[in-house]
Amino acid sequence: MLVMPIVAGMILSALAAPVDSPATSAPAEKITLDIKTINGSGCPAGTATASADVASDNTSFTVHYTNFTAKAGGGAPALEARKNCQINVLVHVPQGFTYAIAEAEYRGFAHLESGASALEQANYYFAGTAPTARVRHTFPGPFHGVWRASDVTDVAELVFAPCGESRNLNINAELRADAGTSAGGSFIEMDSEHASVDTIYHFAWKTC
């Protein structure tokens, strides 16, 4: 059984930085990024359980998680039912460009017993700005397989990094599992050990 993608528009509460004309394409110069900190119950500090890579065409970057899993039922401790992972990343962009996050694709693997359910939600924000709203994606059991969810930001609501400044981007993802009326164990995870379950963030580019 496969859950089809869920698309929801993010409501952004931060003010966009001033930009001029939109870029016709992504910058030609290679974009790089540095993960500054990783922490949370789903990726404890110092465990190196997340990494990120920029696409070769500079249109997106991918976050790879390891052992980011929420569990419920089957004897799992209550603390395992809710996990979060916050990544603080600095995206290095060429002079004269700025970026926003236009779309986020979340993928993972789950096993949910009949009567159980799971939830994924995430938000992001630049340092010094207000966080975006969390968009909740819920998955009912029974289910076994890859799940997908997508958050899309309307063009008019894009929040761009301030031009000419280095602002870290914070990404906070959360997973929850609820045993509900089920008797067995259930889980939901973002774990790159399973194929094609990485999280992808798509850039929107503009010139400053």
C-alpha cells in the first residue's frame, strides 16, 4: 500500500527580504552548504546522523537522515513515540543572488498496524526571522511501505534570505507514532538506509 503525495501550502509569517528581478535560472556557480549543528531527540548532538548535498544544477538540496524513527506499541517506551531533528545549515550562494525554499519533499518508511497512526511535520526559517507554519501530514494504519508528503509555498509567500548576508537556515522535522487501538508495534521513520527516502528542499532563486 502506498500513500500518495500530500500537497499543502505553507503559511509564512516572516517578512521577505527586498529583491529585484527574478533570476531566469539557478546560478551557474556551484552552490555549497555547511551543516553547522544537528540536534534533537531523533538525531542527538555528536552522533552525525544527518548530512546534506546540493543538486548538480543548484535547484535543490537533499538531507539524509539515519535512525530518525518514532515508535509506538509493541513494548516501545513512551519517549520513542515523538522524535524531532533540527538542522542548522549555511548555504553559500554567489554574489548577486538570494534564495528561498519553494517546496519541500518529505519521504520515509513506515509500518503501521491497524488502529495505529503516524504524523510528520516540519518547518524552516532563517536566523532572525519567524518560523514558517508547520504543515501536518498524517498516515493511518494499516500501512507498510514508503510514505511521501510535500509542502509547496505560493510564489507571493516566498521568504528570501537577506541579500548580501550570511543567514543560517534552520530545518526542524518531527515524527510521531501513535499505537491507538493496535496491539502490535508501529513506526515511522526518515532513514536513508531505505532507498529513495531522503528529504529534498527546492530552491527559488532571485537576483538582488
